[in-house]
Amino acid sequence: MPYEPDLDKKVFYETKEFENTRITIGVFSYNDGEKKLQLTRENMVQDEWRFSKLGRMTKEEIEIVLPLIQTALGHMK
């Protein structure tokens, strides 16, 4: 069964921008299934945002993102 964007419900979604990168925290439910946390990173390359693996995070990024993860967790009940 192929992925259908219409079935992907965005429960929570917030992005925090840093100098040349941004991290997005989201909670999604596909086809009314279990809610799942998604963390993504995008880097600014030649004046456009490009997806990248989240990989390692700086202490500053963790300190800013951790409260958002806690908020996202509250949306997963």
C-alpha cells in the first residue's frame, strides 16, 4: 500500500531555527494509528533549506529542543 499524504495527521509541529540550521519536532498519526514523534533537521544551503539527518546535536540545540519534546509527549496521549 503506497503512502497517502491525506492519511497523515499532524498532531503537533514546531520548528526552532538556529544560525544555519533548523530542527523540527512533530507528532504524527498515520491512518489514525499510533502517534509517533519525528525529529528532522534542515540546513541552509545556497539560500534554501535542505533536509539532512538530525545526527548529533549541540548542547544549545538540546536545551532548546528538549522542552519541545516534552510538549510533543503531552500530545501523544
